[in-house]
Amino acid sequence: MASKLRGARETQRTYWVEKLARRREELREKGFDERQIEKDNAVRKLKAKITDTNLRLAAIAANEKKLEDMARLREEKKAAPQKEKGKKAAPPVEEPKAKKKKKKEEGSEQPVKKEGKKKAEKAEAAPEEKPAAAE
């Protein structure tokens, strides 16, 4: 009985409500009081069906509202003046690649050796001290 249509769910809801009313009437005729009627399994199941249908109707209403909002936004977007698309800026000059070439040229003169961290730190510290002493 699962349906996403509002009309189908509303008819299901009326069906379950009528069936619940008939069941309650039958139990009253048999002499049950309200407390016993509410504890009856059939009554509880029918109430659950009604609750499920009500929840589904609420979800359908929320979905319809969302669709209406989306349609309204779409219409507003169409009615709004369109912005002109400007030309994109030219891509920047590729200078970083030129720098890499310089490094390669310098590297061809002196082969670079892999050094440990400690040796690299000493090598960096030593050139800094030499220019300071030269000045």
C-alpha cells in the first residue's frame, strides 16, 4: 500500500479511520470498556496504520512545499537580469618553470649529493658565517 501520491494516502487514511471506528463499535457491543478497547491488538494496529499514514502525508506535504519553493526560486532566477560573463584574465607568465631550469643548469655544474640532516644543517650554517667574516 505504499504510495507517494497525496490522494492515495488520504483515501488510505479514511479507510483506516473507518475500520478503527467499526472495530471499536464491535468491542463496545461485546461489552468492553474503553480501557480494554485501547488495549485490543487490532485497535492498536489500526492506530499505528493511521499514525504511519499521517506521517507519510506530512512528508508528502513537506516535499510538495520544497518543490514549490524550488519552482519559485527558478522563476525568480529567470526574471532577474543575467550578468554578463567577462573574459577570463590571461594565465600568468610561466616564470617558475624558468627558475627550475636555472636550478638544473646549476646542478649540472656541481652534482648534488644526498646528505643527512645534520650535515645539511652544518653546510647551511657554514656559508652564513663566511660572508659575515668577509665583511
